[in-house]
Amino acid sequence: MKNQILIKNAKIVNERSIVEGDILIEDDIIKSIDTSISIKSADINVIDVEGNYVIPGAIDDQVHFREPGLTHKATIETESKAAIAGGITSFIEMPNTNPQTTTVVELDKKFQRAADTSYANYSFMFGGTNDNLDEILKVDPKSVAGLKLFLGSSTGNMLVDDPKVLEKIFLSTDMVISVHCEDEDTIRKNLKTYTDQYGEDIPIKYHPKIRSEEACYLSSSTAIALAKKTGARLHVFHLSTGKETSLFSNKIPLKDKRITAEVCIHHLWFSEDDYDEKGTLIKWNPAVKQKSDREQLWKALLDDRIDVIATDHAPHTIDEKKSVYTKAPSGGPLVQHAVIAMFEAYHRGKISIEKIVQKMAHNPAILFDVEKRGYIKEGYYADLVVVDPQNPWTVNKANILYKCGWSPFEGTTFKSRITHTFVNGKLCYNNFKVADTKAGRRLTFNR
């Protein structure tokens, strides 16, 4: 017998429209969408969402779940649980773990670990280095989300700073190449200036001066020039400056773009004015910068020069984060609060719900060729999220699910609440309670 769930009285958000209707889930698939679906069966589970929004589960194209090797900070299990509580039903995880995901052997181990423990759907980026081109060429493009290159400082030897190697990689793969763009030489010079003045305990307000606009623009413009030269498919992660937005186009549909861009929640939410209150808790690479940068990022997001909203979820323990500047690691936990933060932006009149869905679900699916996810369509996997737009709650330690136990949003009251999350047709989250159902599956790609 098929497992059926009927979602009644939904405001269904899909493909730039909102329509009222019902959704019938059969096993893991959206079976039917209609203005009214009536099935008389004792076996069907009917969930009346009472006019709340139903959106496709978000696809987060950049997370760091810290497994293997850094599991005192996070695990695939703990962070995927937080993700589905936050309406993120699929994630793409980064390669800078320990050991790094720079060999096919380590990649396969990650996939196995996720198969055993993940609450959300999953894939991984394969990491490029100055000396692993042979391993890159072994990777089946249909089996992974893409290739990740760090063009700014990163864990271990993952900084790719040899121009000849970089060009060879760009010429050698058809995979989407996602890049972290910050010029390392510029950062080192800036850092020396401030360590000469302050030693190890540099005031956090200088972080955006050290990891500066110049460092970001120089690196991203160089990567884009190389992509244009080689014809590589390039995706630039976590834009943080207004200046960089000029490098991207909105003149062609996303499916035809060869060069795309992402912005992260923290660069849309925080500015340098927040360093006094939040300190190193909002230390990210690239740095949170000026209000003017934030406004230009919003503008580029809304006019479609920026294609995707993601989190760059990168947890550290609170003790690690509270170290002096030069010792405090960059990154913070975001997957549980990202979708709701964007709904808060909707309440403030900055973005429509349709646009949120486009940037967090549809566009990642298009950009990475994700199969049958990212939309509410008949025949697609039933990754669905119910959002009540008028159900306030405050982020506190009692409702944070991250293993690290803290959030940069602690104390923030959000007007909207995620009430239900379905992953592959299974109700995995319901009003602050995560079901003990690891329904996540490996993402597949139409390539």
C-alpha cells in the first residue's frame, strides 16, 4: 500500500506565483496539485495548513558540516537535522574537512557517511588543490555537485594559488567550478599592517579592512576573466562587496549563464555596524562589510545579477569563536535560520516570497542540474516546507539545534515560523520537533 499525505488549504509558492490549493503526496513523490483534492480513505494522512505558505525545500549550495575530522564542531547528522528544521531539505557540502575531500576515496567515504546519517538530501563538492588534477579528472560529473576551489586562504593545502594549475583546471573539467575569491597577497599585507599595530588582539572592526573590498574584487575579477578565456562554467560563492556585483549580468536566463553568483544570509543581514555587539561571532571570510555593500548586494540579488541565496554554514565552538582576533576562526552556523531570516526580509518589504523561493530553491536546482527537486511540481520529489508568516518566536539556546549550541541570531524574534518540513514525502519536522527519520537521499543530477 502506498503512503499518502494530503496537504490541504495551502498557499503554494512556485515559479513566481502563489496559488491556493492542495498537494497530494504519494510515497516520495508529489502525485497531484489541484485547487481541491478530496480522497476518502482511512489510510491517508490529512494535514490542514490553514492558509499558510507551502514552498519547495531550499537547496543550500554551500555548507560546512565538519565531518570527517572536525566533529567537535558539527556532524552531518546534527547539522542536517538543523537544516530541515530551517526548511533546507538539500545541501551541498564543502571539501575542507580533515582529511580533505580531494581524492575519490575520501569523497566516497563522505557519501557513505551521509547515507547513514543525513536527515536532508545531500551532495558534496570535490576539492581542487595545486597538485590533484589527476584526481579531479577521475570524478564523474554526474555523481557530484561540482568542483570547489579556494582562491583565498583555507584549511591545509586547499589554497589554489598557482596560475598555471588554475588555468589547467578550468580547461580540464565540465563541472561547475565554485570559487571562494579573496586575494591572499592582499590579505597578508593588510594583516601585517594591523598586527604591527595591535599584535594578536586586533579589534574585530578591522576585519573588513584586512579582508578588504580590494582583496575580493581582485580575486573574483581574475577568476571571471579566466572563465571567459577558457569557457569554464564558473560560480562565485558569497559575494560580499558592492563592487563585485558589477562583474555579473542579468541579460540572459540562468540556464544559459556561464558565470553565476551567490550571496549569503550574513552578507544580506549584518553590516560593519554589528561588530560592536556581535564581535567575532560574525567573523566570516569574506568579511561582513559596509551598509552600502549590503544594499548593493540586495539590489543585485533582486535584479538577478546574483542568482542564489545560500548560508556558508560553518560552525565553530563558542570558545573557539571568542578567541582573540588572529585565533578566532571565521564562520558561523546558519542553516536553521536562513529561510526564516529571508521571510523576515519579506516582512520588511525587501523581497517577495516568490523571489525567496526562486533564489533558494529554483535557482540552485537549475544551476547545479539537480534532478526533480527545487520546485512544487507533479512527479517531483516531495521536499516541501510549510511556513506560517504570523507566528513569532525568538531564537534562544533552548531551540537551537546546531551542535555548537549558538547562533548569531540569538535574541532575534522572527515573525514567521517553519511548522512542517517534508523530505522525500516523509514528515520529518513538525513545530520544533525533528522526527527520528533520516529521510535524506543522495542528490542526482541531469547532466
